[in-house]
Amino acid sequence: MSIVFDQSLATGNELIDTQHKELIDRVNKLTVECSVGKEKNVAIQTLDFLMDYTDFHFKAEEKLQEECGYPLLDAHKAQHAKFVKAVDELREMLEEEEGPSEAFVEAVKKNVVDWLLNHIQVWDKQIAEFIRG
């Protein structure tokens, strides 16, 4: 379930791409630490580790959009808020369980891995194109 940063994820914006590489590293760590049978505390710490960087990245990305007058900033912020909410729900789910379950692992794939890939390939590439435009 590991994500590999390749051309399909490159936006062409050095700041965004560098931050996405770090974000992907943290998501990959999350998928390893949140597999079935892993320790609950380690999984929670890894979720928190991901969210620390996610918060930093989202703020930087939104600031860049503000500075360049990106017209879809509010919609992009809404996408970021959905992700934060989904990860908060994952954390709650994990805290209620003994450790990562099959349902939790599937939710991580859908709400973190798949979301991030789609977000970069659609939303973030639009920003980069607008900035280059």
C-alpha cells in the first residue's frame, strides 16, 4: 500500500513537491505502523506524526494560494478540512479498539492513501498550473 512519488504526483512546483515527498513518507510510515496486529500506541503516535506535518503543509499550500490569488482557495481549504476530519475520525476509531483492525486498515487506505493521491493529482496540480499560467 506504499506510495511512490513519481511523475504522476509531480506538480512542477518545487515547494509543493518537496512537501508532498515528506507527506508521502509519513503516510507510508502510517501504513506500516497501522497494519493489523501492530501496537495501538505506535499507530496513534504515527497518526499524530502525520497530522503534525499535514497541518504545516496545508498552511503553506493555502498561503501560496492566497499569495497568487488562486480562485479556488475556499474549495481547496474545504478539501483540506475533510482530510483533517477523516484523520480525526481514524484516531477516534483507533482509540476505541485494541489496535489496528481490518476495518481501520481499510479506512486508512481510503481516507489517507487514496485521498492523498487524488488530492495531489487533481487539486494540487491545478494550483501549480494556475501559478505557471
